[in-house]
Amino acid sequence: MVEDEQSITEPLSEALAREGFDTQVTGTAAGALELAGRIEPDLVLLDVMLPDGSGYDVCRELRAGSAVPIIMLTARGEETDRIVGLELGADDYIVKPFSAREVVARIRAVLRRAGDHGAPSHEPIDVGPLRLDRAKRIAALEGRELDLTRKEYELLELLMSEAGSVITRERLIDEVWDVNWFGSTKTLDVHVSGLRRKLADSSRSPRFIHTVRGVGFRFAGPEEFG
């Protein structure tokens, strides 16, 4: 994180730590380039206005020798400012003030799009009798292909990719729909119900998708299928 305002770096670092991210912080352009070269980060959160220079220059320098995902953080929300950052190679642009939840969601979305620095994984996911072929974007239950909508597939992919772990409703909505989604959260429940029906699953006695009340959903782990 390249940001010189402690009022931002401390709470945001704590929020990112809760989500499993290890955050290294620097408050200068020079520090950003030094730190990036030393630790080779998976993603850079980059403020535009820094004490010793412009975040745009840092972005340009980083992009000259690296494909590391970059998210610009700035109080400057003019369209021309956003265009400059994106044309320099930034992957996303967040205007202050922002919530930690929005930053986390955008980080996950950018990392998901970037995959392994531009090489997204197409390895299939197998959980019990269910196989997800990510190269072909199809799911098969005991060898029988399921007729899934685009959102059902994306929801299933996220759940299966973290099988055994609880994923919050907020994260599912942010990643499968959009961080700026303003529709009803019932949309998520409708799609989960559709998935359960196609998996011949039951909400009362689930085999695959378990509801964690007040939190979200958990896809059964491989060990639960023996």
C-alpha cells in the first residue's frame, strides 16, 4: 500500500489482515519503487498524491518492468484523472472516501481477473461427484453436464474454489455481481436455490451448499464425501 495518510493506512491494513492479506505500507514514491522491487507484491494499492512525487509516475515505472496488478487510490475523482491512471496501466481506480469492504472486493476482483500475473488457472475443480471444468466453463455431476446460467456458474466456481470454507453473502455479491450492485440481495438466494435444484441438493439436509445463518454459504469440502 502506497499511502501517506496514517488515518487510511492503519484501519485499511487491519481490515485487509482480517481478510488474509499481508500488507506492506510505504508513504512515498521512492519507497514504493524500493519496496516493490524487494518484495515483488501480488498487488499494489497506489495513492496518486504522494509527498515526493506522483503516483502516476510510480505506476508508469512499475508497469515498465512488471505486470503486477495496480489499484489507484485517490481523492481525485475527475474522469480525466481516472483515464490517465488507467491508460498508464492501472487495473482499477478507487476514489476517496471509500470503505474497506469496497477495497477488499476490488482487490479480489482484480486478482481474480489477473490470475497468476495474467495466466488465469484453468485447472478443473473436483469436489466429491461434482467437477467444474474452468477451461470450458461447464460443471458436471457424476458425469452429467449441468445446464447453468452464467451467474450460477460463477457462483458455483467461487464456492467450489474455496470448498470447506464459509464465504460471506457480501463477498459473493461483490465478486459474482459487482461491488456497486444496488439490486436486492434476494438475487443471491434465488441463484443459490437454482443451484441447489440443479444439484439435486436440499436446504434442509444439504449435500453440497450449506447455509451459515447470518453469514453466508459454505460448499462441502472434499473430505465430506469420503
